[in-house]
Amino acid sequence: MNDQQLAKISNDDGFIAALDQSGGSTPKALLGYGVGDDAYSNDDEMFDRIHEMRSRIVTSPSFTGERVMGAILFEMTMDREIEGVGSARYLWDVKGVVPFLKTDKGLADEANGAQVMKPNPGLDDLVVRAADKGVFGTKMRSVIKMANPAGVDAVVDQQFEVGMQILGGGLMPIIEPEVDIHSPQKAEAEDLLHAAISRNLDGLGDDQQVMLKLSLPSVDNFYADLIADPRVLKVVALSGGYSRDDANGMLARNNGMIASFSRALAESLSAQQSDQEFDAMLDATIGSIFEASRT
């Protein structure tokens, strides 16, 4: 694990940009960016368009390590280049932004009010390849929809089990048990989630740390004890469908929690904007998310 990157995540101000839209979410992300499905005729062309969008964000003068602490990449992005440099290396060597990689293969069918991750038999090989490309950590997503103890425990136990596998490969896992913001039992599910995370943290060794990526909580500072826990390197927040203004407002009320936004980051960016318009909008967006993450 890169000690300079570890120190940056641990000590610096900033937030983590989530640039990891995968196959299922790519068309929606492109449409929000003003690129309709008439702009590509197959998956390869679709991923070309999303790489162009991500590259435009990352190469913008406003996207630097001074405010953007880290960035999460999709596997295909990691395997591509930005300005002739491998994407992860470009982030760190050129921009001073710590690279992470989305490693999950999607969600299994819902059971007990939750969706665990699909099996990922190639994970060990992916971790080795990511480390060789300069990636610092990983991210993997599950979803909790209802306050069902069996479902919540299944999600969190699987997340930590896979997290230990990733730690064993030398990368830092971001554990992401998302609570659906539209759940009619969101607050109750968060109570169960907090207990399950605490139980799993108690199983870590003294020299082990993880990161947590959690939905913005229904009760302000609900995860304050997890933020203060030495076994947790950082607690980051997903926007989960909230608008950028709403997400920033909620984040600012949760001391010590920082953003890891995707939709809220790309909101208001458009392929039709001139470079000057695009950079100005991205600069304002990064500034607002950075300030909310510092509060």
C-alpha cells in the first residue's frame, strides 16, 4: 500500500469523486451528460463515450488533489489511458488524486429486503492487476432496502469478508452497504447497519483498517463513533439520488464525513458545454462538495 496515498486519505481535506458507473448505469449517466443512445451503436462505443466524459472531468484544471482527494474508477477506465498515461497512474502522478477501483460484479436478486453482491471468482487476480497499475483501494456496493436483520447482516458480513480478501492483496477496501434513500424503513435499517458494522469491526486485527461508504444518515452525526474509530480510515458518503444541493446540505451536518458523490458530481455537466463552460461548472461543483466535506 502506497504510504503517501495512505497519508493523503488519512490527513488531507477533500472528497472522493465516484467515476465508476458500470454497464447498467452507463446509459443513464451519459443521458444526464447530454449523450443519448443515438450517439453509440454498441457497448464498445458506449464505453468510449463514457470514457470521454470521465477523461474530460479528470483533465479539467479544476480536478486536482488540492480538493479531490481520491477517485473511484470502473475496471474499463483503469484499463484505458488518459492523455497517453494509464488512468490510475494519471490520477496520482499528474493530478495528485488517489485512485480506487470498483471491484464488485453487480447485485444479486433481492432477499430479506437486501441485495448482496454477486460472486466474484476473479477478485484476487483483479486486485493484483489493480495494484500493478497503481491503484490504492477498492470499492464494492451492496444495497439494503428494508430493516430486516437477516438481510442487513448478510450484506455487512459479506462486505467485510470480501474486504479482508482485498486487504490480503495489499489494497484498502471501501465497504459500501448502501441504504436505499427511498426505503420506508431507512432509519430503522441504519440502526441495524450500525450494529452490524460495529460487530464486524470488532473482528478486525489491531493493524487492520477499512474505509466505509454509507448513505447520508437520517439522524445527523449518526456515524460519529465509526468516524472516530481507529479501525476506520475514513467514512465517506454516497449521494444516493439526492440532488447535489440536498446532499451537500446533509453532508455538512455530519461532522467528519466526506463526500464520495457520483450523480451529484456530474449534475449540470454537459457534452454540449464549451470547455470554458464545462470547467467553470465543474469548478463550482467541486468547490461546493469540498466545502461540505470540510464542515
